[in-house]
Amino acid sequence: MTDPRPKATILQLFWTYLKIGTFTIGGGYAMLSLIQKEVCDVKHWLDEKEFLNMIALAQAAPGLIAVNSAIFIGHRLRGWAGVIACVMGAVLPSIVIILLIAMYFTDLKDNPSIEAIFKGVRPAVVALITATVIRSIKNIW
């Protein structure tokens, strides 16, 4: 029996995780909500049950949950090339952002606008994590 789900290209996997990594602030648990929406609802690469199983595996394995999910999804969809594409897409934005912050930190650390941005981001991170928890609980029952 053939799999009715659409096939993902390496570029699609990289681009999907690059978007998620770029626009998610707050770490792996905040990313899970966006990963689930993109991978299950938009692209239909995994169903909800597979996604919940992936979360369980990603939490059980050592390392970052976002990277572990990228490894699982990449391997599931395109093998080792998919793993590399997903992981690179997930971590590249963070690396670039951290490098930029490190280069300009001394100039920005006391800037009131930057402080206000970080204070405003905190509730959004909490909301993303809460949405993931609520959606996961609904799927379990």
C-alpha cells in the first residue's frame, strides 16, 4: 500500500524549519506548536498520532526538543538528507541571531526599546507553549 501523504522535498523541509526557527522565540517547546501546525495541518506530512509519538521520542532523547523533532521528521520523510535539511533549517536562524546579538550586545544592552521588546515577547512565548500543551492534551483524550 502506498502512502497517500504528499512527499516532502529537501528544500521544502529546510525552508519549513528555517521559517519556524526564524519566527519562533522561546526555544523548542514554543516551536512545537508551529511545527505541529506546519507539519500536520498545512503540509500533512504527519498525522496527529505520529506527531504525539514524535514528541514523546524527542523528549526522551538527550538534546534539544526542536532539534530532536527535526531529526525525527527529517528522517521519517527523506532519510539522512532530510535530517540534515531539517536540523540546519532549525538551528541556522538561532546561530545567526546569537552571532548578531554578540557582535552588538554592548551597544544594545541598555537600550530601552530592546528591553521593551524582550518584555513583550515573554507573554507570546508562554502562549505558544500553553497552546502546545492544550492541543496535546486534547489529542491524548
